[in-house]
Amino acid sequence: MSKRERVVAAMSGGVDSAVAAAMLVEAGYEVIGVTMRLYEQTRTERRAKSCCGVDDFDDARRSAAAIGIKHYVVNFEEAFRREVIDRFATEYLRGRTPNPCVLCNNNLKLGTLWRYAKHLGASYVATGHYARLVQDQEGPRLYRAVDHAKDQSYALAQLSREQLASLLLPLGGQEKARTRELAAQFSMPVFDKPESQDICFVEGGDYRDVVRKIRPDAESPGEIVASDGRALGQHDGIMSFTVGQRRGIPANAGGDGPWYVTRIEPTTNTVVVGRRDELASQGLEGEEVNLIRPLPERVLAMPRYRARMAPAQARIEGDRLHLRFDEPQRAVTPGQLVALYAEDGEEVIGAATIACAV
């Protein structure tokens, strides 16, 4: 493979994506930096815990200049609204808790951005995710990052084999501390920039504001009931609740100890609450199944980001994934991604969107 192949590097304005681009330049690739404009900015101040804002565009531009590559800001607002924000809002109205970063990886970075990269004559898209990719005769193989504390393979587990074949992940083989060292060596202005943590398009810190804007029907009052059917009070909309939540449960729930959201029923607009032990699930069913490698009978399942891996029996029936955990798992949440790993805990087998706990 010629190292002069062209690569489009997704540059968010942070240190990880900037160093990923720099490492590819050093490896001899022809790198073009692209920053995606994903949503209209309504604030001008720097938001230290988020990404993709106006200040981040400037940080990406200056990082690209430091390593001598071309840099473009490209307007992907319409695709982002359609593929990420609209689905984000709709999922909450379905009583589910979506993961917008997974949607962005699948549909924007390895979807819309990849199509733009091909228009530029690029062979690959590169990102600053911490995960490892190996291309062999059987196709791409995705592994956890060397730095397990920074591992982001979960967020990439629903990428198809075709998408992974067009992806470069330069950071997967090194520690985060080394990334910052390299940023300083490359004289990048972002070498000490804090990491982004918040959802990028939730500027006010409350995702419900986004849901209300996209779906004005989101605030539809309904009942909060105990698992035995006893009415406890009213809610202003199921979008304000997720499985495992304690906040927002009426004080008159009664009894000793805390209560939790155990189930959301969108057809009746009902929030069901119960005790902690009622959050335990023996298994789950998943939809939108994606397999990178053939599914073995035994897997390690990660039912939410950074959750402890849970040993499970796995099978596919029709288009649904069925998992049976060795030990009950807490707060299995519809709408979240479940990533599947081989029993060595390193290689990613695939993923699915959780449809329901069982």
C-alpha cells in the first residue's frame, strides 16, 4: 500500500484528532484536514467540555497549519440534523435513550464525510479514536486500544466491515499521555486543551431543550406508576426519564430505600418505577445488528459505554440478537448500544442497538 495515498483526517479541534493527522503526515500519507460544521452556533464563548464549536474550528485550522496540511471547514448541518439530531429526539419519544456519538460515527464520519473524502480522491478517512484496526485477508479486525482507560472501540463497534476497511486509527497503539507529548513536539496549540465530554449540540447542558425544539409534542404529561400498578404521580414527558434514573420520582412512592425507573412505556406514556433489584436483567434483545466477525456462542458484552464486560451466551434469530448473561446486569437500557467482544476481551465481534431487556 502506497504511503502517498490521500487521507481525509476528521479534525474536531481537539488534541487527539490533530495528533492523528500529524502521525499520518509523518508516515508519508497525503493528509487533508476536514472539520465538519454540524450545527448552527448559538453561543460564542468557548465551551471547554464540548467539541465542534466556533473556537474548535480555529483550533483545528491552527493545528493543521502547524503540520503543513490543507484544512477545510465543511458544512454538514443538514446531514447531521437528519442523521443524528432528529433521530436523537425521536428515540426519546419512543422511551429509549440514544447514543448520539455512535450515530455520528456511523452516519457522518464514515458516511457523509467518507463520501466527501472520495470526492477529494482520498482512499481513507482517519479519526482520533482510541482503538486498533488490523486489515488481514479475512477483512478488517477491530480491537480495543492499548490504553484501556481511553479505549473507544465501543463507539466504533457498529461500523460495517466496508466502513472499517476505509478507516485509519493512528492513536490506537499508544497511551493518551504520549498523544499530548506528540502534540507538544509538533508545536500544536491544542497540546494541553481539555477533553470534550458533553454532547456537542446540547449547548445549554440540557438535552431536553433539543428534544423540545425538534419535537414540540415531547412534553406530553402521563402517569408514573409503581411496578405493582399503583399510581404515584404525573410526569411532564417521558423524554425526561431513562432506565436506572432516580431523579424525578415522586416522594410519595413510599417504603424504605430509593426507587428507580425500571421501564418506560411509550404507547401509554407511562413511566414505571421499582426497587433496585428490579433493574436486573437476565438478558436482552438487540436490533440493527452489525457483525464484524462471525458470532461465537460465547461473548463478552458491554451494554453501555465503559460498562464492565459481562460474559453471555449469544445467538441470532432472524434479524435480532439474543443475549443471555451469566449474571444479571443492571439497567439494560433500550436505545443504547451493546458492543460484543471475543472472550479475550480485546477483539470486537460487532454490536447491536438494545431493543429491550429480558
